[in-house]
Amino acid sequence: MDFRVLGALEVWTGCGRVLLPGARRQRLLAALLLAPNSVVPLSRLVETTWDDEPPATAVKQLRNSVSALRDCLGDTGQGLIRTEEPGYRICVGAERLDSLRFAAGVADSRRHAAEGRLDRATQAIRSALGLWRGPALDGLGTAALTRSAARWDEQRLGALELCARWRTELGEHHEVVDELADLVHDHPLREGLHAQLMTALDHCGRRADALQVFHRLRTSLAEELGVGPGADVRRLHEQILRGESRPRRDDGARPFGAVPAPRKPFAVASPVPRQLPQTIRDFTGRADHLDALDALLPTAGGQAVVISALDGSGGVGKTTLAVHWAHRVQDRFPDGTLHTNLRGYGPGRPASPDEVLDDFLVALGVHPAAVPAGTGARSGLFRTLAAGRRMLIVLDNANSAEQVRSLLPGAPGCMVLVTSRDSLTGLVVTEAAHRLTLDVLSPAEALSLVVGIIGPTRAQAEPAAVEDLIRLCARLPLALRIAAGRAAAYEQVSVADIVTELAEEDSRLDALSWGQDPYAAVRNVLQWSYEQLTASQAQLFRRLGLHPGPDISTPAAAALAHRPPRETRQLLKSLADAHLIEPSAHDRYRFHDLLRAYADELAGAQDTEDERRHALDAVLTWYTHTAHTADRRLYPTCTRLVTHPAEPAHPHPVADRDHAWAWFTAERANLVAALHHAVDRAMDRYALHLVDALGFLVLMGGWEERIDTATAGLRAARRSGRTEHEANVLLARGEALAHLRHADAEPDLARACALAQDVGNIHIQIAARTELGQLLRRQTRFTEALHHFGEVRVLSPGFDTGRWEAVAEGNIAQLHADLGNHRQAVDHGTRSALLRHRIGDADGEACALSAIARGWQGIGDHDTAIVHCRRAIALGRASLGSHDETLAWPLAVLATSLHHLGRRSEAIACWQEAAAIYTDRGLDADAAAMHHHIRTADHPLTGPYPADGTADRSLIR
């Protein structure tokens, strides 16, 4: 009997198609086939079968449907659909279900490609794609089934991209153009397909058509998502513009099992970052400060990093001066200009050093997955990359010297410019920083600024009014720019009219309490400028004051204002024209912190508590829903999410994994701020939704942020009274603590496991026990670790199409290798590798093959160990996953066997590459172990490759 889910659900026997009457039976069979040979709990079957609230008799009806389904399929002996606690399992061979055949075909194709056989890879993947008859489970339609089917559709698109890329490399670019054009039409936001079409067209000599594809993609992304194309597509566009032909495949075949040429892990073309925001056109004055900064420029023979601390009160123009000067001199720094807003005085929490270092390291060419954990490791890598370079680093809006110290390069040649309201005495004393203090403009500078904005003709026509305007604005650049900007925008309004309005406001307005800032005149200007807004503009301005994060996108602002994004985009532009907000990137805006404080004050005074709460509800709904959508794109096969946020009025589309990554990157600080904001205001459901979807922080190396957000989320979970939520948050925190080798990891994971067991959440039990086992293994508590891995092996059937079972077998294999049970290590590793291969998990298969190799090493069969290592390395080099697991580890195991066989130089080369990968990942202890092997390579090894704490984490989210 054959089952087909890659299209409409169908069942076939040798006599023809089997008809399945009734939608409920079809949905039930589909749910079982989505997890073949695994137990599917009753709770999941109920969710899949009923789209609305299930009836009280749902379980009874479900059991009746199972009986009816068995009758339809002729399963009188219950050998096909088996009753197993806590649900049912359908037993189907790999050749009898099209989704399993598809996954195996894709896995085979990747393996052929990793071994350099693109012709066979293309044949395999085209055969796998030929199994598709339409959208997965077409027509069944419950929300749960639709989510699951979407994961298969995503895998199909990924396979289509691979196929197109390989066929183009084989010279079949003419043949793939029409196919890709159809796919691009059907998926107008998918960057990978557009890149393949551009490449194929370029290879066909159709350069203009390739460029037109890019322009259409850029327009679609801007209109639908408010973002631009990703870095890879932009780079391809630039190559085509320059007429650079893309490298073609070398047809020289590599022998089977040979180790592909080493490469530096995660290395990319070293970019020259230029991160400065736009400078203003009418910058005026500050000649003395510009001269002082020029005098600090580092000389060729300088012996230290030059640090300048620019301080002054809010609104005095520190950022404007810093950015203007940096633009003026950045050509003196050929290796790049880095810039960040540290948010020391503004909305949300100040930027952490880890967050800034993440951004800087990625800007300098470090792959996000290679950013090491811990501030010390990040800072050390940053100093390493900065050494020998001439870079300008602008750290804007710092709140303390401590916030800045770990962001300072260590070698001469670089210059750092820091702005702050604080005097930063600590930097002056300990880092020899040069302090410059900024005051209000001089009368002449203030006059020059106003004249530059309104024009000399109007200024000469009303000299007295201009003088009064400068006085009322207290020569503060922020106030002058807003007031003069309003005069420039409306030629029919005289400067005297504006002065009269400001003077009238001054007679009745209180001074706004902004700390010790004496420039209360700015409030008068803001009040006057606000009153010039239309009702719609004014409402949006107030709503923006409620936003918890440092900047905001147009779609998020639309959610706050309860307006469509297109209408909101025009309102935001009008606020920017009035100098009340400023653009920070494409379709994104930010406040000056004084303006944000003013907007927040207005919201409190003019909007009711219900209106403010409703606006917050709307924007938090938008963030949580979009975060969950993006999370599903990053982790298409993961099912651990335990919350389901409501859909906002205008859902934000996230087309694919690339867009998910770009969205999370842009919204990272906002999502963290939103979670804390929700927790502080007891808006617990939003906090729980957010903490559930912040797994991307782990991919970005944000382990400390993951701990911080989970700790905050724990308050919300406990207030909610939902044990499942508390277990989920403890698991998230425990995973991050375990990665950082923190002592608090074990109690968190143990508590998560106990709570999940209490409420019957098997998935959290599995994940928590897996993490506990890994933690205990690193501590050489092997008996306890084996107990947890064994429990996972018992619990895992029925989840993630066999992934967790494969994880358990792999971890047990490694543990037996640690204990010297080498035959058992080979047996368990082999089972893990087969499961991985069956589901198309190349990363996990590489880990399993390495575990098998360790077993053969212990037995003494180094030739067999080498074969398995080379297969693992071939898969690891083709992987985008964690190379410390999929590449460095099999390299280290291979080196040991090579060394045992007397092939010393080959062994050293493998250890060196493994050490480089570990260093890039911040795994200093593992890198040190590799260097120890290199130093002692002249001495014989006394046994197999030692346990290094590496566990099979290739599927842990």
C-alpha cells in the first residue's frame, strides 16, 4: 500500500486508488503520515482534526474514526495503525510514503554534491522533486495541517533552488531560465529563486534581463516587507553590473571519500564597512571642535588607539557633530567606519557590549554563527580583527565608561569617538581619552544655522524676528532646527508669526523635566511644532512615544496607529519632514530621546488609559505574531512552540529563511525591549509569546540575551499559573546556561523536565533530558547522562519525524565511546546515521558518522574510522550549520586515526583546521586541545580520540 502526501492525500494499492470517505478520516490519516513510524499523541490528533474548538467528546470520536480508517485500509490486524500510548502510530516503509522518498532523495543529492558529483546530485534531486503533484496535503485545510504542510512546501522550494543552482553550474542555464521565471512569478519575495534566475540569465548572456530581475525583487521587497534585498543578492547584482562572470564548476571529479580542500571556517570576503548614518546638509559652526578632533587624528607612527570623548547635554548637537566630522575624515580610515547607537539615554534598555560586538563582528566579515559566546571572547576577537587596520569607530549616546570599554580596539591605527551626556571621566583617567565638551551654539553659529535653513533672503527681511527666534530657542540646535525648519516649510508664514506663537506658548507652558537639562525652551518649540500637525499626524506622534524599542519600522508603526502600512508610511514621512522623527534606515525611524520623552508625555495627557493599552496590545500582537512566523521560517521542522499568538490586523509577510533572518536582525533590540516592557507591565501573554520565539538569539550568538529574556519571561510564566509555560522558559534558559558552562544550568533543566512530566508535555521532557544528558556527560557523570539519554530514546518516537530518536541514538553512541564500549558506540551511531539519512538531515548524519568513527577507533580499525570521518567531513563542508559539530569534530577524530597510522603531516593539517574552527566559534578549550595534539604530534597517542564534551546538538533549538 502506497501513501502520498506531496499533493492531495492519496492511498494506492495494486488494485487502484483507495477512496477515503469523510474529511475527519482524511485529516486523521494525514496527521499520522506527517509523523510516520512515530507515535502521535491524541492531543495533536485532536488539534489536527478539528479546526475550531473540539467537542467534549473529541477523544471518543477520534477513536471511532481510527476504527473506521482501519476498516477503509483493510487493517483488520491493526498492523498498519497501532495503538501505542499516548496515541497512535502508522507503520509505513520508506518506499511506501512519498515524503520519505523525497527526503531521502534530497539527502542523496546533497551527498553527491558534497563529493563533487553534481551530475548525480542533479539526477537525484530531480527524481525527488518529481514526486510532487501539488501543494502538500492540498485541500485538507485545518490550521494545524496547513502549518505542517507549509514545512514540506518550504523544503520543496529549497530543493528547487538547489536543483537550479547545480544545473546552472553544469552548464544547463538555458534550460532552467523558463522554469525559474515561473517560480519567481509564483514566489515574488523569495530571494534564493531570484538569485538563481539572475545567475542563469547572466550565463545566457542576458545581462539586462538579469538586472531587471533584481530591480523587480527590490521593488517587491520594499513595497511588501519594507526591506531591501539581502547581502548575497546585492553582491550578485554588483558582480553582474561589473561584468564579472561567476565561477563555473571544475569538472575534475574528486575521488569518493576524499576530504575536500580545507577552507577557513565561516570566512567571507572581508568587507570594508561604512556604517555612518546620513549627515545633515546644513551643518553649521563648531569650527573649534572640528579643529580639535582633526588634531587627534592618529599618525602613521602612533603607539596607541586615539579615543575622544565628546560630552554635553541633550539636544546640544553631539551626534550631529560626531557624524558630520566622521563623514569628513573617514577617507583617512581605509579599513572602514563602524557606528552604533548605544542607547544610553533613550527608550528601552541601553545596548549591551555583547549586542554591539555582535554587529561589529558581522560587519567585519564574521559569520553570525561563528560569533563566540561571552563578552571577553567577543571583545578579544574584535581586537584581533581590528589589529593592523585603520578604522574609525563612532560610539554614540553612551551612558558610562563601562559600556564602552569592551568596544575599544587594542592596537594603534584606529580612532574611537564617543558621545555622551556623561563626562566619561573613567575613560579619561583609565584609557587616556581626550575630553571635549559641547555647549549651546554661539550667537553667530545660531544665526548661521537659522539662515542656512530659511535662506538669506528671508533672514535679511526679518532680522529682529530671527534674533528673537534664536533667543526663544536658547541657541539649542535641536530647538532651532525644528522651529526654523517649520518656517522654511511654509513660506506664507513669517518668522515673526512663529516668534509670536512661541512667545505666547512660553507664557503658559511648564518647563519639561528632563533631568538636569536647563534648556526648557525646547519644550516650547516642541509644543508649537506639535500643534501644527494634522490630527492623524499628531495621533501617530503620540503613539510612537509608547513604542518600547530604539527604532521602529513602518509596519510596526502601522500596528501602533491602527492604520494600514501604506497610509502610515506617508504619515511617518510627514513627521520626518517636520524634524520630529528621523530616518534610521530604509523604512525605519527613530526619535531623539528628548522628542520621545515629549511624545510619551503627550500620550499620557491626551489619550485615555484604554487607548494607550489598546495601542500597546496592537504593537505587541504584531511583534509576537511576526516573530512566530519568522521563527517557523528559521526552524521549519521544529514543533516546540507552546504559544500561538493572535493575528494582527495587518500581518507582516515573511517569505523565507533569508527574510526571517533579516527581520530578526533588524528587530532584535526591539523584540528584547518589547519582552521586558510586557513583563514590567504584567502583559504576560505577550512576554510568553516572545520568549517562545526568541530562539534566533542562539543562532546569532546572543546566549546572554537568551538568559536575560528567559529570566524576565519566567516572571510572566509563573504569574500565568501555566506549568507548561514555566517549563518552556526554564528549558530556554537552561539551554543557554549549559552552553556557557554555567552552574545554574542543571537545576533549571531538571526543574523544566519535572514540570513537563507533571503536565505530560513529552517534547519539553525530551529536550530537557537531552540537554541534561549533555551537561552531565561534560562533567563525566556518565551513568546519570546515560539514564537521561535512555529516557529520551524511550520518549522520542512520535516527534519530529524521528529526529529526536536519532539525537538520542547519537548521544548514546558518543557516551559509549567515552566509556570504552566501542561496539555499542558503533551500533547506536549506525542507528542514528540511518535515521538521519532517512529524514534528510545531513548535519545530524555528519555527527552520527563521527560517533561511529570513534567506535571503530576504539576497536582499533582506523581504516574504517577514516572512511566514516571522510564521509562526515564531506557533509560538514556542504553544511551551513554549526561547523564545530559537523566539521571540526570529524576532522579531530580523523586526525587521531591518521596519527595512529603514522600519517603525521596529514593529522597535523586536520588538527590545525579544527583548531581554527573552534577558535572562530569561541570554543577556546577545544581549540587548546587541538593545539596540544599538534605540539605533541611527535609522541604516540595512547588511545582513541578523547571525549571533548561535544554532544549531538545538531537539532537542539
